[in-house]
Amino acid sequence: MRLQILGCCGGSTLGKHPTSFLVNDTVAVDAGAITAMLPPHAQEKVDHVVLSHAHLDHVANLPFLVDNRFARQTKPITIYGSKVTIDDLSDGMFNNRVWPDFTVLKNKKSISLTLRPVKAGEPFTIDGLRFTAYPMEHPVACFGFLIDDGTSSIFIAGDTGSTESVKKVVAGIDNLRAIIVEASWPSRMGDLAVATGHLTPRMIRDALPFHPEAKLLVTHVKPFFFHEVVGELMGFALPNTLILDDGMEFDF
């Protein structure tokens, strides 16, 4: 399984892009930075987008991906997410006001967009990858996704204010190679983290270990607090932990 980090910031500023991961070139998990980080030929390979939730930092580039692909595509781009997330896209984005409704627009060959609700605990398969959604704790409906290629698996936790939700999912998974978990705010802002459904470095440290073998990959740091959060994480010297940056690539 190949994982590319397109964006891993909990916001947007020069040189740091919102959340978006690319798996095996064809499946994006969240869409904060698909078009900002991928050239046109790579965008044309992304036929599937799996969304943790509909907050803007996780969907910001989605309308541009669909628009960029519209004239040339021969099959729909399929968007997966909870029913709440899918409804949010229909009501708030692809509504012919904010953006065209690409679920009904078609070129000469294809409808542009298919919205597919998925349910927690019910696996679905995309291009040989088995996805299973798990609820995370956030102010809006949010999924984390376990992704398994039959040999290795990773868990992308989405946004969550609960380390226990993550640990419950990953317990006992033998082929788990990596857990992507957020640390949005510095620990001194723990009350804000709790109120907004996010984690801090101290919350992560206090929850260790998440898994006996899997690498912990930290994402979603708020851009104005990047150096403070990273400094905390490095100061804790957390074992088997890496702070993500845009452009990183992994093979599991």
C-alpha cells in the first residue's frame, strides 16, 4: 500500500495544505489538497474520494477536482462518507448555488459525480482496498477509516477529541502498520481542543501506547501553532512517532 501525504495541516497557510491523503494513486482520503498538490495527469487517476467529514479543511479541493475532471472523464468520481457528510455535500456544496450540481451534470460520456453513503462497521472495497468506517468523536459526524490491502493495514483517524476511540479500533489488528492521529492545538489550549473535538500532544502522550507495533503518524497541526505543537511532541520523545509533512510518501 502506497500512501502519499498531500496535506496534513489543520488549516491553510503558505506552504501548508489542509488534510488530504492519497492511497495507491486512485483513492483520496479527504480532499483538502488534491488539486493543490497533484498535477493534472495525477488528478485524472483519482476516481474515488473517501471523506471523514464535511468540514472545509477536509473537502476544500473537492469541487475543483470534479470541475477539472468534468470535460474529459469517462466514468463518475465516487465520493464516500457518512449519510450526514453526503447530505452536507448535497445541501451545502453541489447545490447549483455554491457550486454546480455535478451529480446531474454530464459530459458526452458520463455523469460527473456519484455520492455514496457508507455505514460504520460495514466494509466496502475500492480498487482492491478494504475500507471500514468507525465513528470518531467530533462536533459533526466524523469517521476514521481502517484501510486493508490484504497484507498491511493503516488507520486514518480523521478528526477526533478521543484517543480512546482510536485505541478501541486498532486493538488487536495484527497487520496494522500505521495510525494517523491528529494533534491540532498545543497542550496549554486543552480546553479549546476538547470544545472543538481535537487532540493535543499531551493527550496523545498520556494515551500511549496506541498499538504495540504500528507507527504513530501525527497530522492536523494548526498552522499558527505549528512550532509550539511540534516542539511539544519532540520534547516528549514519543516512541515510534513521526510528525507528518506535506509531500511525504510511505510504502506499507
